Amino acid sequence: MAEWTGTTRTGIDGCLTAADVEWLTELMAVDSVSPLEGGPLDGAARAQRVFLAGAAERGFRTVLHQTPAPQLLRRPEVPAPVREAAERDLPAFLSGQPSVVAAWGSPQPQERRMVVNFHVDTVGPHVPPRLEGRVLHGRGAVDDKGPGIAAAVGVAAAFAEDPGLDGRIEVQIASVPGEEGGAMGTYGTRALVDAGYTGRLMVFAEPTGNTFMDACTAAMTPRITVLGEDSTDDHPGDGHNATVVLGFLADFLARRLGPLAHGMGAKLCVAGLHTGTAHNRVYGGGRLLLNIAYPDTEQAELLAAALGVLLEEARAEFAQAHAHDPFARRTVKDWQRIVRLDWLKQGLPTLRNRDPEAEGMLTQAGFTRHDGLADGSAFTCDAIWAPGPGRYVAVCGPGRLDANGAHTPAEFVDLDDLDAYALRVKELVHTFAARTA
């Protein structure tokens, strides 16, 4: 692996050292793909141990190292895939998904506390780290292990520069599982916020190009299922053809629900459709998944209601289109009995907050506010759980989800971007102390 000097391209001394890059690559080497994406149940737990060991070497004290409580998974807004994954082996799932909090500075009340949050779970498949010059490739490089480690390095550097910060402010690094795979932070970030691990300023270290956004979308996931009877290619009219129904619905909803969502500032993703793989069988069962990202809960409610109405309109249009099709006669007749709508994820809050004083802190540290709702670049992350009285929530980190290949096998981050972020976080700690103490 190539050695990195810890200086920026401009020659200005940075925060990241070779030891810090080694800490990051060790963390990235841990396969912590979300169990919801086929990863190991204990991946997050192993990653957290690596994070805590490196944090302790840099002067952080461990405030919390705790697995989620079983009752968290019974809340109604917890996505169905989370509950299903936990039900398969609840003890192993819980023990493998701990959250940790590491802190610099003696304990302080919320108004003198800053929190930086990042997640150690990743999407699949796992991609081992590889350093080529100043570019680090691999899973978690930019989403989200790289930003988290860079933030921790920046925090430690600030306290090293000014030991007097201890006693004036506290900075916590929250390292959480359960952000990817549709988990939406329901048993990671949400649990920490509910337990009071909050601050006057809460920064979620997600890739935003070193700008900051104070608004996030949330997402809901409807599932349309066909529960009919199979038949063979010799008698295709004897069964219910789920492939024809769901293919029709995918096109119908893209044409009808998609523009409606766009007009509301939401995004419709017509996602996975599955019935079967054989060429000589009519599949009577299958499912179609949609994902709807929305900027506020009122629009989510309107779109959910619209989906129900559109499914009725789809039934009528399907019946008319197949009125003279002998192979679809039984499917048309039994539509209301075999076609079902349920929700894998629904009822999640969104983030939208403003705070001139806190925004000024970020701006003074070198970050620029970016209105992601205005240009459509706002995305969904577990920052949705963080807003509350006396605190300002911003999503802010190095790199960009699209430009840096997040969620693809080509994920990477430039070490200079991480270093620039660490430097700005260091300045943010100093600014936070000056403005709040």
C-alpha cells in the first residue's frame, strides 16, 4: 500500500497522518455490509472495536458502547426488512449492531456540546481498501467511514492545539450502525438521540462536497404483491399471470405517480420486480417494489393516498386493455382478490431546520450552506432523527455520493478531500468553543 505524507496538494500541513490513513484502511477492511444487504451480523460490532481502539489512541474517552434494545425494533415506523432480519436471529442481530459514542472534553450540557455522527455499516458487496497515490478505493471510503475518521482526526487536532477547550466544551463522535439497507437509523442514530446524546450543533458526516445542507428527505417503500395461482405454458389461461400484472403496474405507476411525485418535489423510484425465471411457466405470484423519497410528511401522506387511488384506476385500465385476451381472463376477474398493497417503510420524519447562529459557525469554519431541496440534490439519511429544541442539524462531509461512486464497486475518496474536511472540522471545534462558551 502506498505511503501518504499527510500534506495537502498545496503543501499546507494537514491533519491526516500516515497513522490516521492506516486507521481508516483498517476500519474499511472490516466487512460491515449491512445485514439487510446480505452482510455478516457481527460486521458493525467488529468495525466499532476498530473505531474505538483508534479513537482511544487519539485521546477520546468512550462514553457509550451499547447494543440496541429489543423494544426499539417493535416501533411501528421501523422498516419491515429490519424486523424480518432481527426475527431470524434476534440475539445475534442485536449483539452485532452496537452504537458507540467517543468524546473529547469533560461532560457538558447540550448547549455546550457538539456531536458528529457517522455510520459504519455499508452497502454491499464488500470491497477491500486499496490506496493508489492519494486516492483511497474501497467500500466505505466516502460513505461513510472516510468522513467519520476524518472528523475524529479534526476533533482531536483541535483539542491538541488548545487543551483549554476541555472544560469549556464537549465534542462527541457518534458511530452508528443501521443507516444503509433501508434501516434509516431506526435502531442506531434514533436510539442515541432518544437517550440524550445530542448537542447544540449536530453534524452528520455524509458526502456533500464539503458544503452543508440542513434539510433531508425521508423515504417510504410500498410493495405491491400478487398472490395468485401458477400454471404451465400448456395452459397459460388457467393461472393468474403476476408477470403481466406487475409489468403493467410498473409502467402505469411510472407514467401516473412519477409526474405527480415530481410536481411535489418528491422522487419515485420504480425498483425491483420479481416473479420467476423459467420460460415455460406462468407465475401466479410476485412482487413489485417502489421507493418514494419525499421532502416533508404532508407530501408523503398525499402520495400514499394517491397510490391507493391509482391502483384502482390501474385495475380498470388493465381490465379494458385485456378485455379480449383469453390468457388474462382469470387475472382480470380475480384482480381485487390477488393484488395487495402493503408498506415496508412508512411514516418516517424529514429534516428541515434553520439556525443563523449555528449556520454562522459552519460558515466561519469554511463550509458553505447548500440548499439541497432547491436543486434536488438533498438525500435521505439518518439525520432525520436529530432535530429538536436547542439544536441545529447539518449534513456535511467530504466527497459526493455520485461523483465518488458511493454504492458502487468503484467507490473512492481523495485523501486531500478528507484532509480538507478534517481541517475544517478542527476549525469548527474552535469556532464552536468561541461562540458557545
